[in-house]
Amino acid sequence: MTATTALNEQKTATEQYSVTPPAIGFDDFHPTQDSLLQEVLKGLAKEQKTIPPKFFYDANGSKLFDEITQLTEYYPTRTEIELIKTHRQEMARYIGSSIELIELGSGSSLKVQLLLEGLKPSIYIPVDISREHLLESCQRLAEYFPEIYIHAVCADYSSKLELPDLSNGNRKVVFFPGSSIGNFEPQAAANLLENVATLVGQGGGLLIGVDLQKDHAVLNSAYNDGKGVTAAFNLNLLNRINSETGADFNLDKFSHKAFYNSQEERIEMHLVSNKEQQINVNGSNFKFCKGESIHTENSYKYSVQSFQKLAASVGFKPVKTWVDPQSYFSIHYLEMFTADG
Ligand code: AVI
């Protein structure tokens, strides 16, 4: 059965999204507005108010994130891209041929584009929570690479990784760039890597970008850029909650705050209330003292060894690690242990 017939027969929970030619597959498991409301109500009821960072990425948030990646202060994206450009042939040799490539948090799919030529996977499955962004990127990629079957999945990869099995016996390799693993607390990061391990199975691979610990001044300025794009990205979360749940956050009454917490080895982002105020979210009221914050994001920074230790805890064996000359960023290729080691 070809990928396209598989797509045509797969109707439940599946929409078809096609460009002419070629066709791309699409599964939509986008979280509902109910889940945003439930998580906001739960997070704001905590002593330290929190909202999970996955909600940053509505259409506007995704655009703002793309702008962040272009900022002088935000080194991770350009450093990771440079690493891929420099080492992509070697990466392709380590990864091997005849693979199904799954990308978590594919966004604009710019990084994978650099790899696809050398990797030539038979199937590429990008997974992202931002539907419009995902589909636009797939459309563009499908025009560049008509020989690769692209099956987009709109989903929150942090809660489940149930993907259509289109591998046809090919080895599965997950590409997880951008140091998005850093946005998960250590236990949640281990759980996510465990899900990846189950998904790829014995002998499967993981190519992952991981931001490294470094001079705190470099870290602090990456999340406090001079143009205020990171601040707009952080505040957009309140905008999104207002428009999707009918909450009444006034964006002028909150400020962006980001700092490196050296004990926890992470950047923390918060939205700080500029005054005492009360916010209504769908009939529930939440009181804010002046200076009280909503914790919106953690971005953990690893060493090569601390990341390898985390990956080893779920069975991934390091095969090769690439680090840039300033030791700002790392890309790891790891494989699941096979029975013979
Ligand atoms: C997506 N993630 C890896 C980014 C990071 O650096 O933690 C999100 C981000 N937040 C502020 N700037 C970028």
C-alpha cells in the first residue's frame, strides 16, 4: 500500500490536507480550548502561579518565536543551524539510510530542510502544536522534496506520542532540535525521552539539540533582548488566554521578567503583576499582589555529560556529539540499545 492510499483510507480523526501536487497527510490532535482553560485555571490556583509554556505557540506566538530566533542576543538557533550546516554529511552517515524521520516541535521546519537532502528519509512526520504554522511549512517542504512522503501531525507531543505507523519496516529516527527538551523539568524530560525511546524502539535513533551551560550574562541577555521581542512573546500568552477563554488580563499591568537560576541551572521566565489586581477567567477570580508572578517557562541548560546521563536513564546510548567552537550548543545523536549492545 502506498503512503497516499494509506492516507485516503485513514478517515477517523484525520483530515486530509492536500496541495497539488504532491499530497501531504495530516492528523489533527490539536488540544481543545477546554484544555487551555482547564490548565490555566489549575495553574493560577497554585501558590506559585504557572501557565505551561506549550501555550505560547498560537499563530502570533509562533511568529514572535520566529522573530526571537533572528535576534542577535538569542544565540541557540543560529549556533544549532551552523552546527547542522557544518556536520550534516557526517550526521547523515551516522544516522544511516532508509529511515522514517519524525520531528518533534517542527515549527517552520527550517533546520530539517538542511538535513533532508542528505538523509533522504522515505517518510517525514513533523509534529507541532501550531496547526497553521505546521501546514504552511509542510506545503513549502513538499514542493522542495516531492519524493519524500510528508505526514503532518498537529499534537501536543509533551502529553502523548501516538503517531500513525507508516514506517513500513524502516528504522525510526526522532529529530528534536532547538533545545526544546530544556523547557521540561528533569522528570518530565526523562518521561518525554522515554516516550521517544518507545516510539523509535530497539536500534532507533534520536538527533537532539541541547543548549549548554555558559556565562550567565550571555544567558540572561538571550532572554532579555533589547528589542523587547521576548517580552512580547511572553505577554502574548495573556492575549491568547483572553481571546480563547474570555479572561480579562490587561497586558499593561504585567511585565516580562527572565533570569538565570544557577541553583536549578535554568532560565526562568515570569509575568510579573505591576500592581495589586484581580483577574477573572471564565467566572473564576484570581487575586494578584503587586510583584507576584506567573511562572511561564523554564529553559534548562545542560552539560554534554549531564544530558548524556539523562538520555542513558531511558536507554539511549551516545553515538556522536557535535559542539560549536564556543561550546554554546550541542547536538547529540543517540541510539537505543539493541539486544547485543
Ligand atoms: C523553544 N524553547 C527552546 C525556547 C527556549 O529558549 O527555551 C523558547 C524561548 N523562550 C524565550 N525565548 C525562547
